[in-house]
Amino acid sequence: MTQISSDLHDLTVAQLASLLSTRKVSAVETAQHFLTRASAHAQLGAFLDLQPDTTLAQARAADVRLADGSAGPLTGVPLAHKDIFVTRDFATTAGSRMLRGYKSPFDATVVAKLGAGVPGTPPGAGMVTLGKLNCDEFAMGSANENSAYGPVKNPWDTSCIPGGSSGGSAAAVAARLTPAATGTDTGGSIRQPASFCGVTGIKPTYGRASRYGMVAFASSLDQAGPLARSAEDCALLLGAMCGPDPDRDSTSLDLPTEDFCRNLNADLAGLRIGIPAEFFGDGLAPDVRAAVDAALKQLAQLGARLVPISLPRTELSIPVYYIIAPAEASSNLSRFDGVKFGYRAPQYTDLNDMYLQTRAQGFGDEVKRRIMIGTYVLSHGYYDAYYLQAQKIRRMIADDFQQAFKQCDVIAGPVAPTVAWKLGGHSDPLADYLADIFTLPASLAGLPGMSLPVGFGAGHLPVGMQLIGNYLGEARLLNVAHRFQQATDWHTAKPQGI
Ligand code: GLN
């Protein structure tokens, strides 16, 4: 027992679940172990809120279910949530000063499904919440440097960023402070930090997971998904997170909950993997290219066929995304007005001044920049020139994928042009935007995408490979990633000193 307990943090979700269900460890013991680690590694800046009493109460409830036979496959396994999901028992800040100390009266659907369950429905997965994880303010960013609560450090090199906006989630999983975490991906925020921190993450098809209780950034793009240390773990979590939520999110897909583990071991023989030429151009750093090329070779050895394809509008995804996402954000963030909830400026002269002071003080620079861009592109006279054009090109980008999927079953390429950069390394926000080039196309098309570790680049920093599937093709992506992980051990590498 002692040996098992000291190594609990090195176990995957699947391994922990098996120890818990056979009662070799208790949920309380497991939760305590991870809480101790989270405190011991506070310098990473990954956690924004820990409530040990709440966590241990959830763990005790899980132990009851494990004892009385009502447990599900994930009951008692700890996880932590990106601080963009509202939670009743933990503060929810969305990384913003605007929501400092905010307590939601309800849990997001994803949180409820993974935990005790959505009220009025059968019990949830019974996972135990360790706490809330740092993220870029309102999920806007690529480096986790836009959080009002300080940056997160990359466990592989603490002078580097972990990626964003789910930087706390990726860093906490990489540092083994939690076996798994939730994240959200609007333009790459699960895939890119997963890549930079050497963990596995998946963004499902738009609409797979309910957005109810996810603090909204860009509603036509936002999607929840898991980050963990293996494709198998992601499959387990994704199955517990997804499913229709018709009363609370009308954009959630009306499809039965799927078992994403069912095809994990399927043979890759004959699988056509599309390699988009535009993902391997001059902008791709040689170290990232080398690791991704080696991974593609490995997939070919596993029986897959590599097919050259083209996604001709890849470059346009940057201007298109940085029009549509800010436009939606400027509308979504209008609710933060100092009246309904959150921050209110302490001093003001009249109502208008109260709005101005509250928003000037409550929002950080990047959020203000996006609100200004969004309001501009939606304004009379510019709507047609910018917003409408962007919507048209968005459709063309989605069509390009459908053309590509006539030639291949899955698309593979890099997640980001480089490995993680230094904290403070990008002084110009445009540099962050440009680094999103490979993740934005799938987001704009609403397609599932994932990142899995495939090696190391400059400075021994992790490199991720991206897999993009057609709509509802998550099981296939997880199958490819799982087979790769069965044949390699990049996903088991561990940062030094952790
Ligand atoms: N980096 C992108 C942005 O800043 C994506 C963020 C996200 O996916 N939440 O908007």
C-alpha cells in the first residue's frame, strides 16, 4: 500500500480507476495525495483555487459509491477544472479580475457530468474535483500570460510558457498534480498547451460537449475537452463529458453518449492520413518538423498510408478567426457591466461612468483589445467589409476540409510552429496570434482535433502532433493516437524535478 501511495501521481486515469475499483486505494487517500502535491508545486501557478474540505467530502462520497456497487468506471479518480467552467463549490474567475472570488450558484454541465451528476438526472461519473486551474483571461491567449492571477510556468522549463489558454490544465497534468484536467478550445487552447507541456488533449466536434456553464468567449467556436497523459485516458474522460444538453445548450448535438474507447485498438492498416502541404511550410521550426516527420514515419510503419493533401486557405484562418472570435467576445462580454455580478468600480460619478470605470479596471489589456476589435468589425459600415467577409471565408475553410476528407480519413501535422517560448518572449500580441495558424482551421470548421506528444525539440521542450478528424470522428483520432502511444513512449516522459 505504501509503495502504491507514493507513486499514485505517476499512474494514468485508467490505472487509478482500476486501483480504486479493486479497493487497493481509497478515493480519500488518492485525493489527499494529489492535494499535497498541488500545494508542494504551487510555484508553477497552475491552481487558482483549492478547497481541500470540499475535495475530501467528494472523495468520501466516491468511496461510498465504490463500496456499495453504484460506482462508474471513473468514480474516485481526481481531476481539476479549467477556471472557465463555473463551479458551485470553488470560486470561478475565468482568469479575470472582473470575476475575482465569484461563486456560481450552479455547476457547468461538464463539471456536473464528471462529478455528482446533472440535477434531476442519474448520478455522474463521480470524479473528485481537486480545484480550479489558471487560464488566460476569458480564455483569450496562447501563453497563459493574460491571466489576472499571474502566468503559469511550463514544468519542462519553468522559464517558459505552458501555452494557452488552458495553460494551468496542461501544466498540472504534465507536473502530475492531477491525473487529468478539463480545458476549453476556441482556437487551439486544448491542443496547443497540450503540445507545449507534453500531454495528450482532445477538442471534440463542436456541439459534442455542453457549453452550459462555460464562461463564454466565442460561442460558435468554444468547445470543452479533456487533457490527460494518454489517448486512452482522454477517451475515458471524453465519454463522460459529452452528450446532449437540450434544455441548457441548444447547440449541443442530439446524439447519444458515445463510448470513445471502443475502437482504441483498431488496426491502422490502410488508414489514409492526409498531410497538408500548408502545415509544413517555411514557418515551421526545423525541430518541430523533425519530431512530427518521425511520428508520421512511425504511423506509416503501423500500416497507415500518408497522402499529400492541401488546405489552401490555412493562412486566412488567422485574419478570419481574429475577426469572428473578437466579434463574438465583444457581445458575450457586454454582460460584465458592474451590475449583475462580478467587479464594480468603487468610485464613479454616474451610471455611465460606473460602466466605464468597472470595465476599464476589471478587464486586462488583451480582453480590451478584443472588445475593441470586435465592436469595430460589427459596427455599421464595417460589418460587411470585415465580419461578413470573414464568415464567408470561414465557410470556404470548412469546405476545404471536406474536399480533403475525400482523399484521407484523418489529417496530421504540427500543433504549433515552434516549441514553447520564454515567459515574456512575445512582446507583440500579433506574434501570439500568428502562432495559432495550425489550430485555427479545425476550430473554424468545428472539427475534432487532438494533440499528442511525439518528441522533444530545442531546449528539450515537448513537441506535439495534431490529428484532425471529420465531424464526429473523435473515436478514430483516439484510435490513431492510442496505437501510436502503444508503439512509442513519448507520452510517458516526465519533467525533471517533478
Ligand atoms: N490563442 C487563441 C486566442 O487567443 C485561442 C484561444 C482559445 O482557444 N481559447 O484566441
